[in-house]
Amino acid sequence: MKVATLIGLLCVLLKPSALGQQVFYNLDSLLIYATGKNKSIQSGTLRFDQAKQAKLAAIAGIPDLGGGASFSYTNNTRLPVNLFPAEVFGGEKDTFREVQSGIQYVSNGNVYVDLKLFNLAAWENLHLSKLNIEATQSDNRITLKNLQSNIAANYFNIVNLQEQLKATQQNARVADTLFQIATQKYQQGLGKPQDVNEAKSNYLNSQETARQVEFLIIQQYNFLKILCDIPDRDSILIGQFIDNVETPRMAPVLPNRLEVFNGLMKEKMAWSSYRQARFALLPTVSLFWSNTSQQYNTRSTLFDQDVSWIPSSFLGVKLNWNIPSSQAIAQVSKTRYDYALSKLNTEHLQSKMEIEAKQLVNDYHKAASQAQTNREVFRLKRDTYTKNLSLYNAGLIGLDQVMNNYNALINSHYNLISSTISVLLAEANIALNNNPK
């Protein structure tokens, strides 16, 4: 089947709209398209913006400027009563007189400011926020790499199925030819009815296999849309095929340090969190200032123009040292162990990176060796089938032997397609490992 014909069939199966259909002829073009659609990538961008905002908050937290302004108006509806010696007021000695004291109406305005001068925990929090920005960027790169690896696997699943569909439809035409030959021989008295039945069964199975592959293709396209967050209304089509693809030369595999770098960032963050928890136990030194103005009124007036405001203010330095709580001590212990665990994880990621690089090389050689063998087996099976088909037409062998050769040819063709796709996937994985798109 021609590639253009198969693409047309896929268009019918996938029911694309006439306009706006996206056709991808290679993996790179799909990765670029999917990156702009995927919600995980968009979420990573939001997390990065959030990390940058957290840094600004950490900068503001170093002076930790606090304070406020207030205004109050008080009506002392019942003034306090004090006892004074009565003789002051002309009364008898050793007696007391009740006297109300205070002003009934009081207006009070206050401004208070507190500024940290020594706050090591806040400085460490700023350092931690900077590390968090780098760690968030690293997390986003790893998310992108994992997404692209999953997309590559799904992409080549679709390429594999589309190649199988093309081969299955070719096989169905061959099976139809065998059925026609068996029918003619039976009509000429040269064949058996069992041969006709077997040939027809083989033809029907080939047709059904093609339909099942079509269903699998639609399923894989649905998986791809879910993976890439592509809306169902958007029509996509993969147009890559592997006609006469030769095994490419393997690119050198470079160590991918994304996860190792991420582990180092997490290790630094764990150390910084430990330092911050320790610094939180230390005292802080603050500069504070307050300015107050009061007005005492004898009339029920919010602002009495006949009464002056009485100002007062103070300025000082404050040392604040809280007694460490059990929760604070437990936090120090937890962050110390978190740091130890992060160091072990970094060592694990370093070993994992080296082994994964070797595994990529092994996967490529494994797939390439299998593809080379399957290519030769397919050539031999095709030669055997062609020769035995000629012998069957000449009446020298039975149909059962030709059918066996035919089924062996089909299996070898499927094996060749799958192994060729495995080589392409291994090559794509190496490319993504060396340089994520």
C-alpha cells in the first residue's frame, strides 16, 4: 500500500476536521507541539513564578519591618474614684474624701515601627529561596524529559501500528490471491474443498487483523492526546513510515546530569533548612520606635480645636530570645536527618546516571542486532514463500505448505517492523538523553 493511501485511510479512521489538522512527520515536531499544550509544563512555569515571588518575600523578611498605626477615641463614662485626705479640702484630719480623677474624653493616635537588625534565620531563608528557584527549574527540566520520553514511546507505538496496518492490508491482498487460486483449482478439479476453506479462513483472519490494528491505532492516538493534553477536538496525525529504513549509526551517549543536579540542589536545600532551623533558636535584635499624640477633652468632640495635642515618643533597641520549644528542637533534628538522607539520594542518582547511560547503549545494540537478524530472516522467508507459491501453482506441493510459509512470512514481517521501530526508539531516547528538546 502506498503511504499516501494509508494516510488517507488514517484520516478517515481518526475523523479529522478539514481545517487545522496537525500532521507530524518526525518526533521532534510532535515534541515541540506537545510542549506548548501540556498542563504539567504549564504548571511548572507557575511553580517557577511562585518560587521567584517567594524570593522577594524572603528579601522583605530580612528587616522584617513591622509595626502599625492606630487611633482611638474614648469616652470614659464612669471615671475612677480615688480617696484623698479630707483635710486637703478643709475637712477633718484622718478622714478621706472620694474624688473622681481623669478626663472623660480622650483622643489617642499612635505610630509604631519595629525593624530587625540581627536576624540570621531570615538571611538563611533568603539563601534557601534562591536554591528553591534553581531546584524548581531542575524539577521542570526533569518533568519535561520524562514527558518527552513517554511521548516518544507512544509516538513509535503509533508508527509501529501504522506500519503493521500497512503490512496487514498487504497480507490481506495476498491472502485473497491465495483464496482465488485455491478456488480456481477446486473448480478445475485440481484442489480440495478443504484448501478453499483454509484459504478463505486465512483471508478473513487477515481482514479482521487489519480492523483490530485500526482500533489499536485509534486507542494509541487517544493515549497520546491524554499524555500531551491535546483537546479531543484537535486533529493530529503521525505521518512517519519506515520504508526501507536502514539501521542508523548510534550517536555517542552523554551522561545526563539532570537528576544528579536536581539531587545536589535538594541536598543544598536540606542543608540550608537545617541551618535555618538552628538559626531560629538564636536571638534577634530589633530597633523600635513609637510616636503617640493624645488629646484630653472635656467636651464630646472628636477633635477639639481649643485643646492641644500632647505628643510623646520613644526609641530603643530590643533583644528577643525565645526559650527553645520542643517543636523547635524536633525541627532541628528532622532537618539534620533530611540532609543526611538527601546526601545518600545524591550518591544513588550519581550511580543511576552512569548505569542508565550504559543501558541506553545496550538497548540500542540489542535492538540493532535484532533488526539486522529479522531483516535477513524476512528476506529468506519471502524467498521461500515465493518459490513454494510457484510450486503450488504448478501443482507440485499442497496448499498447506504454502499457507505455513505464508504465515511464517507474516510473522517475520511483523518482527522486522517491531525491531526497526525499537531501533528508532532507542535512537530517540539517546537523543533525548543527550539533549532534551
